[in-house]
Amino acid sequence: MSKIGPWTLEQELGRGTTATVYAALGPQDSPAAAKLLTSAQVRTVDLADEIWVMAQLDHPNIVELMDWGRVTSDEACHSDGQLQEGAPYLIMERGDGTL
């Protein structure tokens, strides 16, 4: 299993053209969803504005943004090719069922 920050990636939940979403466990085994941006074009974009907007949202029908960052070289090196250095990621609360 790969790790990004304090988050342990588990099984893949979904894959699209620009991102892959994994089930993740965080501190105290808190469940989360980790969205890793995989498209080379997206990896070079500064997501600070989008992250700031997401962090401001507070509604029962919107998953909470819990953490964000970029995959470090050490994390990529220890991921058996699963993670790419510099790839942005978002950690969000994991919803039950289909969102």
C-alpha cells in the first residue's frame, strides 16, 4: 500500500481521464477518499484557488476537503509506480454509497 502524508491508500475506487480515486485511511484509521490527479497537463496547474474554494464549502451534501498536497519524491519512490512525483492530490471525506 502506498502512502501520501499520513494517508494510506487502499483499493482504487474509480478512474477518469485526469484523476484516480482511492479509498484511504488516515490518522486514527479515519476513512477518506484520495483523488490523485494523473494527467500530465493537470499536474502542472496551480490548484490553490480551487482548493481554497473547496475548503470554504460547508453543506451536508458536499464532501469535506480534509487535506491536499503534492506527491513527494520519497512517496513516489516507495509506491511501486502507483504514484508520480509532483502529482497533486486531494483528500476528501469518503461518502457512503454512490455520490
